[in-house]
Amino acid sequence: MAEPNIPGRHTILVVEDNDADVFLLKEAISLHQLAVELHVVENGALAIAFIERADKDDAAPCPCLCLLDMNLPLRGGAEVLRRLRSSRRLARIPAIVTTSSNSQHERDGMMRLGATAFFHKPLSYSEFMDIGKLMRSLLPGAKSG
């Protein structure tokens, strides 16, 4: 399983079932020179298990940011976000919900559950790279730039 936090690097939990989106996320991190350690899980059940492990074991990785796909297999993004917000250790971390949906109703529901920000997955590479700016703004000690 995942290693404990690496000193000098921010730990981020990425809950995403699309390998291409994970690849693009890594590209954005590189482009924006973010010092981060990613813990990628590909479904909602694994995300909930990650959160529960963090709550039970203080030596387990404790992310300072979560990128959460709204539409996931096994357990949906809303269920993962509910569990994140009830977590002993992770309840207060920012959660960026990523989605290809344009549904305002879905966004409103995720905001009520505690989403910090949304990132609409664009069709263009250059627009997807903007997620790096959003991540930088939400990392501890964030500086704009």
C-alpha cells in the first residue's frame, strides 16, 4: 500500500478511474512544478478504504488535498466526499471535484457535501493543464504565480 508522507512534498489523494486523466494530471503537476506525492486510487471503495486507514493509523499517509472524480465505479464521488468530510484526520482538507458533467444540480449537491472547488474536465490539453494552478492555490503555504 502507500508509503507515509515524504518530507518536503505535499501529499495528494487522487480518486480517478480514467488513466488518461491521471496522466494529464501528472503532466499538469510537472508543468506547474508542484512538489507533490500522489496516492492514486481508481474507485470509490478504495478511496474510502484509504480514508479509513488514515483515520485508524496515524502513520498512514495523510493528504493535504484530494482530487475526486465525481463519477466513480463501486462507490460514487458523493459517497467518498461524505466519508472524507466525516474523517478524523482528513475532514478539513480541500477537495477538488473533477467532472465532465455540466449539471448544476450535481455541482450544488457536491458543494453541500463539502466540495472546495470544481474542475470541469476540458477537451483540450492546454485547458486541462489549468488544474495545476487550482491545485497550487489550495496547497498549504500556497503562493499565487
